[in-house]
Amino acid sequence: MKNLEKLFAELSVQKLQNQTRRHFLMDCVSKVGGLALAPLLFGCEPGTSAKAPTGLNLSERDLNPLAPLAPPFMGKAKSIIYLHMAGAPSQLELFDFKPELAKLHDQDCPESLLEGRKFAFIRGVPKMLGPQAKFSQHGESGAWVSDYLPHFSKVADEVAFLKAMHTDQFNHGPAQLFMQTGSPRLGRPSLGSWVTYGLGTENQNLPGFVVLTSGGKTPDAGKSVWGSGFLPSVYQGVQCRSKGDPVLYLEDPSGMSRDMKKNVISAINQVNKEDFEAFGDPEILARINQYEMAYRMQIEVPEVMNINDEPEHIHELYGTKPGEESFANNCLLARKLVEKGVRVVQLYDWGWDTHGTDHDGSIDMGLRNKCREIDRPMSALLLDLKQRGLLEETLVVWGGEFGRTPMQENREGKVQGFKGRDHHVDAFTMWVAGGGIKKGASYGITDDFGFSGVDERTSVHDLHATLLHLMGFDHEKFTYDFQGRPFRLTDVEGELIRKILA
Amino acid sequence: MDFIVPLFGRFHPILVHLPIGFLLFGVLMVFLSKEKDSGHSQSIQLAFFVGSVSAVLASISGFLQYHYEGFSWETVQFHLALGALTTVTGFYLTWDFRKTVNWTSFRWKSFSLLVLLLFTGHLGGNITHGEEYLTELLPDGLRRLLGDSTDAEQGLTLPESGWEDLKYYENVVQPILNSNCKSCHNPRNKKGELDLSTLEGLKKGGENGVVFHANDAEKSELFSRLVLPSDDDDHMPPKEKRQPQKEEIELIKLWLETGASFEGTLGEARPAVKLLDPFFERLEVPFYPQTELAEVSADSIAALKKMGFFVEPVHLGSALLKVSCLNFPDFEDADLSKLSSLGGNLAYLDLNDTQISGEILSQITAFPNLTVLKLNSTLIEGKDLATLQQSPNLKHLYLNGTQINPEDLAALESLPALEKVYAYDTPLSGNPAVKKFRFSLETGGYSLPPIPSDTIVY
């Protein structure tokens, strides 16, 4: 008996000795993994948290995550076209007329403006830079628009200006993320994803959220600006190209006929269906639906993305040239997509970062060229939406991610070869038009130099709150449960900008 | 030891449940017994006796609570009287039970005790929870039937222009107090002996004296208690009640800081417009007709979706529906019968790019609440528009890309609600023969003529 006890004691000592650091780490891995798995199994997985505001019919949404849903409240608009000028256009050359700034041209910037401020590139004491454009008032509303945008000045009565927008990010990437997702850090869903999640999409043969880019580059923040963050990835923006195949690999490979494709898909779906009967996982149904939608999209997408069939007067209006990647083509596409029931169309035009380091980046030349590229198309977009009655139900938003300084940029303390302005967070101009927006309104007043807003300032969250309101949401109640708490597009901020509502 | 007596008063809400339980149990036993001597007599007697004794305790504590807690006589009089009557009836039944011979009449007496008990309890509940405690959850129709007014205490509302001339106290402060404080601080229910429903009451203050001091908001309990942390016992309104908006608190503060005048105007206090903005009255005319309709069943909506229609309520909870044939391009005249069951529920119908003919318009009258009708790029003809005249709620009519002629539009003039007609890309576009109509007509055909700067590259 005694021997047996001894034997056990030895065994347990041996076992302890054999328990090495590696075993410990191994244990840790499996147990931490288990911890991570627990919330996935029982916690906030998307299916259970969708209770939010949408009151959705779960079974229908399970089958088709893009199934349309009624908005919680009566929305004024049902789609959004967001024109984002990546790089941030200068409000001081376009909409915010500051005659006082002209008087200070080339003088040292007053210390009071610089105190406690940080700029992306300006160091020391920069010179002030007067407005480089000629301003005049337009339309019945008397909106100030510069000669950089001669066509837009004719439609200025259609829009509401936000002249004292402010943000808190002075670098492009974070500022673009903030403007599009409500947070300067990665991981949040974009405005378009929120709206698509909340409302689904009407046309079942097209994506709900389409992204079009122009200007040669995509935004600095990368594709996260139209990402779905913690929302299911089906709500992210689908980037389409205005040149070549609208969606890569949309066409069947040569030798693959439409019928053969159909057979392949129905075979896959048959297998999936049997899988669903065995396991009952709704994700499988969603997958079946995705295959079918992709098959339908193959027909509808090339059709809607083809601008060749538009009449000549429409091409003249927009200044479109089929076959090239341009902001004009994208504007026309945006109208076509919205007409076909697409929920959100997001346009990014790159090339607005006018620091004055080269010709293209100069306020008096490069900026004018950029303005010419967008002036006619965006004015045409407003007119075209208007004449079709689509402007009643569509929101059009225009703006950059921040503004530009009233001072001339002086990176490395040197005078630049061209006239340019640095990034500026305290004041910039955006405009909104369409469903539920008060035409010809102007909200927000900046100081004499256009340096910061003095009254009616509006934040990025305020803008988001207002856009969601017009789409039929209460931005404080439109939430999604993630990591144990509800998240909002507007985080804990945002107030409705009532003065620009019709 | 002064505290003992008021403390006993505060036990009233607990003690009242004893007589309710015991007496109810007694009455139950009486009704379960077919005759007096059915073996329950001792339990019945005990229940009535203990119930009556506890009713005495409840009555005494109730009276003390009334005396010490600032309830007005008008509020409690009936509750108190009925409570006393219940107690007496309880003792009477205890005594009567022993000698009664007519069991049926005793049962009737017990029943009247039950009625007394219920009424007393209900009146007591009204005092604690407010008279609308039970009715406020009922649907509006039912509430009106019960003679209840359905609009709650009107909060603060201001006109968007001319607010400067309003009296700050009368038109701003008092309405804020009415919607946030009055339910517990009124002449009938004076918590803390404070009445905030009138100017006199406010001036008089409560058990701790005056509640406001001109030019010193921090010292004024009228303000300072509002901004205490919500878990502070002195925080007002109590944390389980609806809390005032932050602008309301700011407006109270501003009133105190600018002299707490009972005569001054709002304009003199120079409030930031942001503070007033949430209270501006905005007359919003609802876009869709206001009707009370039964919702279309989920099954019929699902069936329509299966056929290829897009069908959704105009917003969650609305009975009015939006229907679109966006995913149903083969829709033709005969298919309209599939929608006919929707009737008044159909408010928005999009038939763009479908195969319909003008004849379909005569059937549109089956949808009296139709507000938006889209007929873009269809084969409808101008002469068919005349049949639309029976659509009393039609506001927006889309006729883009159709063969509509100027003379056809006159038929629409008699549509009472019609606001906008879109007729871009029709014979109307750019046609000088189009005259002015009562509704706004959009014929489009915009252009942006080329200008020299279009071609200048810098």
C-alpha cells in the first residue's frame, strides 16, 4: 500500500516537472481562444443585435441582408449622393468671401491666431494669403460663389451652405475617416454602410452602396472610408469603375456561357440548401441569396453603368466623355444609379490638396483646374436630378474633409514657389441639397479672416445627425451592438442642424 | 423621539397591503363556503378580525402621512373616508358573522366590503402614482372613451419670430415648471410643501424656505437641485421621473441670473437662440394623408414581395404603403388587380418603366390615399389623365418621358391636393404653349451653356 502511495506521489511530481513553459503557453492559447469564442457564440453577433431601430423582420433579413426596410420615421429622402473632394478644397477661394483677408495679404499672421494652434505644415509665423478668386452674389438667395465655379453659381439657389463646419483632424486620412465614419480611427462603419444597413436597398439587382472614384487616386484613408466596420461586410460600399468593367470580374470568363453559369450557381445553391437543411444556419441562406444576386447583377450592372445610351443633351449638360474615368462620368452614373433605386452613391474626387508646393497644388492655378473639372458636372447633377423630380427624394452632399488656412503655407519655414494654403480644421464650407433641405439657406458665420466660426458652428457629427434625420432615423436611437455596447454613427454627439431643414 | 410618529406615517404604503390581503381572503372564504358551518368559520372569523385590526393601523398611519407629508385634504378626503368605512365594516362583519343566520345576506355584506376595499385601494393608488397611471398606457381611442384628455401637460413652445416680446416668467419659466415639476408640486399634492404651479406658490417657497434668489442661480434650489448628480437624494425631478431637457435647465438658470423678474421679457435676458431652438413651434404639414387605417397583414405584404413588388410602409408603424415596380419591369395593366386589396393603404405607387397603358389610370381611383404616382417612361397618353380626377390626395405626379401634350394638363387642374407635376422629356419640355397651372410644373430641359472659362487651362 505504502509503495503505491509513493508511486502516485512520484507520478505527480514527475507530471509537475513535465509541465513546461510551453505547456503553459499552450493552455493559455486554447483558453484565451475559448474566451474569444464565447461572445461569438452567445454574445453580440450581428444576428442578435439587429434588434436596433430597424424593427426588421429577422427571417427576411437573414435571407437577404439587403432587403429593404421602412425607416423608423418618415424620411424626406431615400437616397444619398455624397461628393467628397478628397484633399480638402479651399473654402476661401470658393464660398467663404473674406474681403478683410485681402487687406492683410502678405502681412505676418497675427500672433493671436497662432497661439496654442497646431498646423500640419505651417511652422513659425506665416504670411496671410488674401482670396485669390473674385466673388459675387448669385441667385435669389444672394449666395456668395467665386468665379472659380461659374456654372455652379447658377444653381446656388438649390443648395444650403454650411459655412462654419469644423472638425478635429488635420491630416487627410483621419479627417476623411472622421467625415465618413464619425471616428478618426479605423473600425467604424461609414455613413453609407449605416444607411444601407438601416434601409436596405430597393433594387435587388444592384448593390445598395456604390463608390465611384476619380482624380487618379483613391482617398488617403483607403477603402475604410466606405468600409462597413463592425457591421456585416455586406453593407460596405462596392467600388465600381467608370472605365472598363464596372466591377472587376463581372463578366464571365471566355468560354463560360450564361447557361453554364446558371447551372454552376444552381448546383452550388443546391448543395448549400442541403447544408441548410442539415444545420439550419441562416448564414447559408444569405450565401445562397448572394450567389443569386451576383448572377442578376451581371446583367443589370453593365446596363446601368453604361452611359453611352444617354442622349446628347445630357452628355452636353454634364460634360461627359464616355470611356474615361472622370468626375463628370461619375456624376452622371450617380444619377443613373439613384434613379435605379441604389441607396447610397459615394463619389471621391482626388486632387484638392493645394499646398502651393507645385503648379497643380496652387490656389490660383491648380485649384482652378480642379474646379473646372467639377463645376459643370456637379451643377448638371443638381439640374438633372431636379428636372426628373429625383431631387425631392435624394440628398446631395458636397465637401472635403477639412478646410484651408487663411495663411499661406510655409513648410520648413520657407516661402513656397506657388500660392498655397495649409490644412485647417476650424472653419470650412460644405453644402447640402435635395430632399428636406431648405433651398438657398446659408448657415454658419466665420470671423473676418475665415479662420474660425463665430456663430452657428456645425460639427461633423451635426452633419451626420442631420443626414440621418432626413433619411428617417433618430441618430441617437440608430445603434448597433458591438463589443458589448451599442454604437452610433454620431457616437455621443451630434445635433440636428434645424436651420437648413425645409 | 419626534421622528417616530411621522416615520410610522411613512409605513402606510406597506401597512395598507395587510387589510387588503386579509379581508380579501376572508371574502374569498365566505364565497367558497356553501353555508355558514362548512368548516371554515374559524378561518373566516380570523381573517376578518386580523384584517380589521390591520386596517386600523393602516388608517392611523395613513392619517399621519397626510398630516406630515404635505398632502392636501382635497386629495386624500375620499380615500381617508373610505378607508375608515372599510375598517368599520370589517369589524362589523367579524361581529356579525357569529350571530348571522341568513348566509345569503352575509355573503352580500362581504361583497360590499370587497367593493369598498377596491375603491379605497384605487383612490390610494391615484394619490401615489397619479390619476393617469392606469389610463396613460391605453390606446388613445380607449382613453377618450374613458373621458381622459389625451394631451399631456403642454410643455414649452415658442414662436420662431416675436419670442423677444414674451414675458420670461409667464411664457417660459412657468411652462417649464408645469411640464417638469407640477405633477408633484401643486396645490393638491404639495411635496416638500412646495407649490410650483402658480406664481404665488413659487414666491412662497417650500419647507426649506424660498427656492429662488435673483442673480444667484447656484444658491437657488429651483436651479441647483436640477443639476445635482442624478443619484443625489436632493436631485430634482427624482431620477425615476422624466428629466428636463438641458435647454430647459439653462433657461431657468438664465432667468435667475438675469434678475428673476416676473415682468421682464425674454428678449431682455438675451438668451442664445440655440437655447430656444428646441421649443420653436414648427407647423409641419404631414406629407401623407392622416387616416386611421388597419395595417395590411404581413402575409399579404410578403405575398406581394414574392410577386416582385417592392412594398414597405412609408415609415415603421404606418399603415400606408409604398409600392414600386422597380424589380417588376414586366408589370402590365392586368397586374394592378394584385394590388387592389391594398385600397386606402396605398400611398406611393411607382410604375416607372413598366408595360402599362393609359387605361390603368381609371383604376387608380381604387386607392383614395394615393399621394405619389410615378408613371415615367410608360405608354400612358394625355387623354387618360382626365380619369385621375378622382384622386383627392394626389400630390406628386411623375410623367417624365411620356407623350403628354400641353392641352392634357388642364384635366389635372381640378385635383385638389396636386402640388407638383414632373414632365421632363415630354412634348411639354421647352414648349411655349404650356401655360401656368395651379400646381408647379417641371418640364426640365436645363442646359449649362458653354462659357469661355470652360476651356481655359491654367
